Amino acid sequence: MPARLRPTAPIAADAVLVGDPGRALLLAQELLAEPKMSNHARGLWGYSGRTPAGDELTIQSTGMGGPSAALVLADLAKLGVRRAVRVGTCAAAEPGLEPGAIVVVGEAVSGGAAASPDPGLTSRLRDELGGGAAARVASLDDPHADLPAGVAAADLQTATLLARGGDLGLAVAAVLIVERSAAGERIADAALEDAAKRAGQAAAHVLST
């Protein structure tokens, strides 16, 4: 039995994962024709339904940080999820990444270990979002910790999700929205919602193929 999730509606084989429960609701309303809440246990809101094109999709919040995300992903695997795309936020480490930019993750590092996303999902995400190189990011338990060299951005959970997905035999990829620039400039709430919708639409389209 799942450890955290208590599904009240069927879980799809494809899922969009977000940390924030509010963003799960936002994307459910954006991506699903008739979303049904599939989980509310522990405040981890999840929604399932069909996209306007008729594809089954689950949108599930994972909570904050890697440990919570890893547990939720393991539960989803038990419930039948086989592919997932994380739509999250990050802080830029490179000056060229402005607030609102969408970063496709090519590798995520944490504590000296590196994890890679599913290459097929990642390639299609890059195409869907206009090309460009996939980025190397760091996932930190402490958002104020020093960043390792050679990373474009930092978040709290992507590396853990990718590594856990590999352990579970799942295809997992990630796109991150730059919430704060390297200079400390933050994105406005409305612009963040717009970027989340764009990233979510890309993830849903990639999972439909």
C-alpha cells in the first residue's frame, strides 16, 4: 500500500509533478478537461483526468524537498505511474537566466552524486520549449548553501526525483522555472503562474506522445 497517498480517483500512467499544492490545482485546471481530486492526504493535493485531447494524466504535488518527493514518487509507482515530468522552480546561478525563464534539466547533482533524466522525455521537452541545451542544476537541502561549480540553477528536489525514478524503473524528466535571478530579482506571481502553465502544457504534450 502507498505510504503517503490515499487516492480517491484512478491514477494515470503519466504524471506531472509539482512541489506546491497550489500549483497542482493551477495545472489541473489548465491541463485537464474535468479534473477530479485524486489525493488530499497530508496536504499533497493531486488531480487526475483527461486532457482535452483525451489522454489520461495525473497532476500530483510532492511537497517540499527531496525526501518528500522521493516518497511520493514511490507511492505513484505503486499506483501505476510509469512516466513523470517535474514542473518546479529554481534560483538561477548564471547571470543570463532571467526570472520566468524555463530550464530543461539535463543533469542534476546533489551531495557529489549526479542523476540524469530520461533522454527521450528530455529531448522532446527541449523541442517543445524551443530548443536550446539542457542545463546542469544542483539540488540542495539548504537553499542558502554554496552552489557547486558549473551549474546553471539550484532547486530542492530534482536530483532526488531523478535518482529515485531510476531506482524505480520510471522515466522521469524535469523543467524548472527561474523564480529568482542570480542578482536576486524575483518573478511576479502572475508571471510565475503564466510560466508554470507554459511548462505544464509542454510536459502534458510530451507525455501524450
